[in-house]
Amino acid sequence: MNMRKLSLLLFAVFAALNTFAQFGTFEKKADIEKFKDTRVLVVMFEDSAYNASVAYAMERYWTYSDFDFVADYDVQKFRKGNYAFLIFSKAKGAKIKAKLGSSEADFNGLALLNKYSKRATAENLLAYSLCSNVIDTNDWKSEMVRGVQLLNNYFNLAGQAARDKDISESVMMGDYPTDKKVLFDKKLLIEYKQLTLKGKEDPNEAYGGELDAEVERDEIQRAILKQDNSVIYFFYSKSESTCHKLFVSAEYSELLYYTSASPTKCNCELKDLQALKDMREEYVQNREKKSKKGGDD
């Protein structure tokens, strides 16, 4: 590959990571189907909390292909064969003590690679999901449950696409959440000090539903581990250039809404809450139009 093509590829992948929350780099549906025959090797590093947590999540929530666990010092034994490698990429500035991997694209979360490297490159990155920038020992379990579920969701949804263009990040992002009913009758949890208001704005009115913006992180973690179908929550993942802001369901970790901002504006804002309300209202309006036309719900 010449330098010009390599530069274009790097730019494309970096742009994707700075724009979208969680997807993959596959361009053809056939390649998504082929991935079902790929064995995912979950790379275990020298951190017992991370290892135990990613194993817990994979054993319960990864359904798309077969997988095994391998120590990082044994990975080179699997240079040949139909394998993919799951590592954790620490973003620059992330407050994570564990000695894990990283990525040229500077993101914080799980990275699925077609060739093992402790530092993910644009050429070997297949798919990724974002995690919080502050992860302590007790945080790993819920972070890995969400991270694995987001990855698994990507493959399952991409595998259902009718055409190649339907697995592009822009099309898939526009379809989230795939089941719009997930947006209704859910309590929104926002971690303490992660909601920014400019005045006497009413966040409950902007969201159009029940909201609690004073919760401790462990309350959100419990909802994730319980797979609570009555809860959605907000979190962000930051790199040096971008803050990724996500709203996710506690059950199945379905991505409901995503937006990006500068690294200094990671908090949830009133306009983000309004976006969720607008999505619900648009769904109701579309359902009513279909009903009048005699269409399905």
C-alpha cells in the first residue's frame, strides 16, 4: 500500500472514531457473515479485575462467534488461522491503572482486531465500543458488560442488513435504536455532576419523562449488571480531540442516542435530553401516520 492510500485510510478510520460512538469497519455484508466462522481470542493482560470482568461479559453476552481466552504473552502462537483479537484500548489521559493496550486512533474501550497488536492500527481495527475514561477495580464488570454487548449488537444488526450500504456507520447510526419503543417509559439516570444547566431549565420537561441527575455511579452499574429494562443512562468517553456522549439502555446495552462535542464539554446538556424527547415524538407521529394509512405499527 502506498503512502497516499495509507494516509487516506488512516484519515477515514480516525474520522469515524471521532464522529461515531460504536461501530465497525466492515464494508460488505458478506464479510460480516464470514466473521461468524472467526474465533475471537480475548487477550488477557496482567490485571485480574479486567481479566475476570471481560471473561464474565464474554461468557454471558457474546453470541456472534466462537471465542477463547489467551494470555498476551501467548498470542504469537496464533499468528496463523482464522482469528480475531479482542483487546482494551486506553485513551490518552484515561484514569485507568491497568496495563492494557492502546490505539493510534486514541479511543477508550474494547477493540476487535484482525491481527494482534497491543497498539491497534487503522489497518487491523475491525470493530470497537467505547468505555468510560475512569475505570477503577469495581467498575470493570459493568464496563465490560456494556462494551461486549455493544460489540455484539453491532455484529447482529450488521448481519441483518439487506445491502452493503446498510452497514455503513451513517446508516446504522440513523437507525438507532432499532426498536424505538425502548425510548418509552424508561427512567433516565445521569451521574452526579454530569448534567449541565444554564439557568432555571427543567431537565424533566426537556426529557419528557422521569429523570434522576443525582445518582452515584454504582447505581448505574447495578442497573447494567441487573439488565434493568426500566432504565437508560448517560455516559461519556473522551479522547484528546473528542468527547463521545452516549445514552444507552441498561438492558442489552442498546445505543439510543449519540452525539459528540469538544473534550471540554462532556456533560449531558439540555439539548441532548430534548433530542431523546424529539425521537419519541417523531416515532409517535410516524406511527399515527401509518395507522391512518392502514399500515403496521
